[in-house]
Amino acid sequence: MSESTEEIIGETAEGIDSNDLTPAVLASAGSVALALYFYYVRGDEQRGQFVGFWPVTILAMASYFKLEEIKQMLSASAE
């Protein structure tokens, strides 16, 4: 890698927000709790399994949007 590319990557890494408990993580944890509630407390296994798929979807969407943000930052830094 050239020096300028390393500088761009370093600047981008500094600009990325690295909060651990983002709304997506909190929503995923809440949907896991809701899935367990439906499955074990209410005895509605089908609904519990359905809600149990939500965390994966929420986190996948959050990852996609974070990668798009990083891509935009790299594009802006390269110009």
C-alpha cells in the first residue's frame, strides 16, 4: 500500500463511530427476549421461532448500513 492509502484508511478508522450498544444491538436483544417469552411463557412455539429470526435480520441490516457509511467515508477521503 502506498503512504496516502494508509493515511486515508487511518483517517477513516478514526471517523467510524464505535458505540457498543447501538439501537440495533438493543433491538436484537429485545427481540431475543420477546422470542423466549413467546416460546416458553406463552407456549406459542411458532411465534417464538418467527420472532427469533429478527435479531439476525436486524444485525445484518445494521452491518450493511455501517459498511455503506464506511464506503462513503473512504470515497470522500480519496477525493
